[in-house]
Amino acid sequence: MTELFPPTRLEALSRLSSFVPRAGRDYATGRNYDLPEKGHPHVSQLSPYLRHRLLTEAEVCEAVLGRYSLSSAEKFIQEVCWRSYWKGWLELRPQIWADYANAVNMLDEDVHVATAEAGQTDIDAFNAWAQELVETGYLHNHARMWFASIWIFTLELPWQAGADFFMRHLLDGDPASNTLSWRWVAGLQTPGKHYIARSSNISKYTEGRHNPEWRLNTQADPLSGPPHPERRALRDPGEVQPGLRTGILLHEDDLSPKFLLEALPDAPVAAAALLSPARRSPGTVSAKILGFVDQAAADTVDRWQDRFGARGPIETSVDKIAEWAVTQGLEQVAAPFAPVGPAGSSLRSLRKRLDAEGITLTEVRRTWDNAAWPHATHGFFRFKKTIPDLVAKLGAETE
């Protein structure tokens, strides 16, 4: 895990710097090629860092737009903004995540699912991607689409089981991006429009490495499901109060705390981290994910120790974080806003514990999210019209 994706901000910045010269024409023309044997040369491989915000969307866009015009780097900027779009879309419709999580909890053991996860089907390309995912914690985006399509329409397995397989192994596994992408492939996200993997497309974009030929079902109909739930209003973040003894709480959804420190009226007296990667699935989450998240959080605490006050625990237990807050005599805890997903669920549980102790938990939402999420009301086509304003107004929202 650490060989392919060292979980540090220094590594993230190094990868960003190396990729920026390729973010224009090279990315636009080569981004669909799945070439693991060449190290995936046409894509950034920044997604594990963006998912945990060791890098932020704003600073990645600023770095790329410092070299290219928006039109020249349009494809890459759009890919970065897809992440924000999906998060906003799910934040406005959290019931989708709840329904998915409930469906995963209801799944029975299935020998066919186990065979697919082990990469032991009669489709060599699919098997190679399953093995690459488990071994590396990463898959090229195009391979993810092919894999999901084959899983759903050729192998005829539950899409929720496939999405859960990804969440248990992808270092960048994200509740919004993963769940909604699988729904999109299935034809549920944009009702009636699904994604069918075709041998010709796979052969072209793997440069002939894979060609499933007749093995794929290319005549499948999209899945059907209930209509989207009604949009809710975005949950209001709280406001950090001055004059209170304050601690900082990090979580794996946002490990760039500079914006949080700048939002505090007073210096924090202590800091800790509450990590929830094991809650991504009721199954066993990959040790690669657990190690990445734990080491990334430790890297963040190490880098900001002189601004954090007393160093607290990096914990997976809500109870132990509550004990930490009480022991430190905190009156309020400030955390980055946690969107729908495991980290958000953990913060909700913690809030109840802290409320009982008279301690306030306040989540601070980034300027980028405040600007992007309200526009995730319909499809991405409408959302992308807001991208020029988004990148023009924000500037760099770095650590």
C-alpha cells in the first residue's frame, strides 16, 4: 500500500506537481486508457489524496489553472468537480446512502459474488481488474465502469454487492462517488440510461490487453428502481463560539485543517482524530484502507502539532473521543464538516455523547463545498455550467 500510495501530504503534493504538465491535452486525449502495466501514465492518480483531502479540490484546480486556461484543462477540471457534484447530490438526498447501506446489510452470502470478487469468472479482463483492485487499492476510472457494467449486466449480480466490494478495497472509496457511480452504470441514477461495457471499447482503451469478445451481455436493459427522494435543504453547519475552551477533531473525510484553524476565534488547546474507515462496509474493510487512513491522520497531526495544542488520540471509538474531550475540559469541539457517510455517522453519535456532557460539537464547512453543493440539484450537465464561476471566485483553499 505505502509503495503505490504513500499516505502523506508531501507525496500528494509531489504527485500533483508531476501531473500538472500533463493536465491539458495529454489528459484529454489519454485519460480513457487503462494501462496499469505502464503505471497509468495519462491520469493523475490523486484520488486517494483528494478523497481524504490531503489535497483539496480548490488547490488542485488552482495548480492546474496556474499553467493552463480553463478551456485547455477542461476535462481534468471537470473530473475534479465531479467529486464535488456527487457529494452535493448525495448531501441533498441522504436517503440514497441509507437505502444502499440497508441493502448491503441485507445481502446474503452468494457463491457467485464470491467468485467474482476472487477474480475467478470466465472473463479474463474482469478477473484482472478484480485482482488489481484487491492488490493495489486502485482501479482506473474506465476500468471501474467496465467492471461495474459486467458485474451488473453480464454476471447479473446485485449492484449493491459490487459497490460494497469497491468500498472495501478502494483507497479512494467515497460514499457519494462510489454509490452514485454504480447507480449511474445500472441506469438508476439517470433513469433509463445505463452503461454497457463493450469488447471493442475495452480492447481499444487497454491497447489490446483485454478483449472479452462474445462474453459480454450488450443487450441488457437498465435496472429499474424507485424515483429519487425529494431534495432536502443542506444541513446548516454550526458556528464556532469565541471565548470557549476548544479542541479540534479531525476525521478521514478532511485532513487539511488550515481552513479550520483559520475559522477558530481562539487557538485550540488540544486536537484528536476520530477515524471510521471500518464503517464503510459491514464486511471486512481492506487493511490497505485502514493503514492509509491511520497513517494519513498521523501525518496530518505531526505536521500541525505546533498549532494544535495538546496532542490527543487517533481513535476509532466514539466513546474514547468523548472521554478525551471531557478529560481536556473542552467546552466545544470543532471539526471539518463531514458529509453523508461513515464519518458523518460517527460525528452524529459523538454529538449525542458530547451534548450529554455539555460540550458543543461544531462542524465547519469549506467555502468550496458551500459554493458547489447547492448546485448539485439535477444532472452534471447543469452543474458543470457553474464550474467557471466556481473556480474564478474561490482561489486557493489550501490546508
